[in-house]
Amino acid sequence: MAILAQLVTSFFATGAFGILFNAPKQSLIKCGLIGMGGWLIYYVLEDHYHDAVMATLAAALFVGAVSHILAKIYKTPVIIFSVSGIIPLVPGGLAYDAMRNFVENDYSLALSMAAKAFMLSGSIAFGLVLSEVINQVIRKLTVERRRA
């Protein structure tokens, strides 16, 4: 039951951010599904392996790959799907808690939380970039096969 609540809230959060991001109306459900899929991957992997950084990397890789596929199918910019899709993965609460601990002069906990927030943010960026590289390699191989 908890996973169903996670899926529903991540779908609506991603779709709502798509509205704020001025995504086209016909792409809002697709944005929500991408965000929901990315969050599902994160939630399952983090629960099973207890490694939030690797779970975030896998989820961001999924979001990036599916964003490229849907952008090609629906002839829309990739950024419409990828930016909306990563919203559930962004460690905003963790960054807020880190800054709150800095203000409260609890520097050791604040540095620990800030470092984790930076690692999670870096894994999101790395996952999106890696999906772009994989997409470019596949595209290049496809063009070379057509020539041969």
C-alpha cells in the first residue's frame, strides 16, 4: 500500500511541476509517468540496497533514456520530459535540513547532509548526461549501419 501512495504522489508532483514548467498539455501525463517510473526505481533500489546515490543514478538514467525516446516519438524537446521527470529525485528537503543545521551551528551534521545532497545532485546530473551519451552512441551506430 505504501508503494501505491508513493506512485500516486510522485505522478501528481511531476505532473504539477510540468504545469509550472509550461509543458504542453498533451505531454503532462507522459511527464507524470516518467517521474513516477523514476521514483519507483529510486524507491525500490534504495529500499533494497540502502544506497541513495546509486538508486538516484539508476532512476536518473531511466528518466533520461525514456525522455529521449518519448521526445523522438512525440517530436518534443527532451527537456520537457527530463526536467519534469527528475523532480521527485531532487534532494530539496535534505538541502534544506543541511542549511538549517548550518544556521543552528551544528556544523558536523550540516556538512554530512550537504555532502549527501551534493552527491545526490551529482548522480542526477551524471545519470542524465550518461543517458545522453548512450543516446548519441546508439544514434551514431544506427547511422553507420544504414550506410553499410
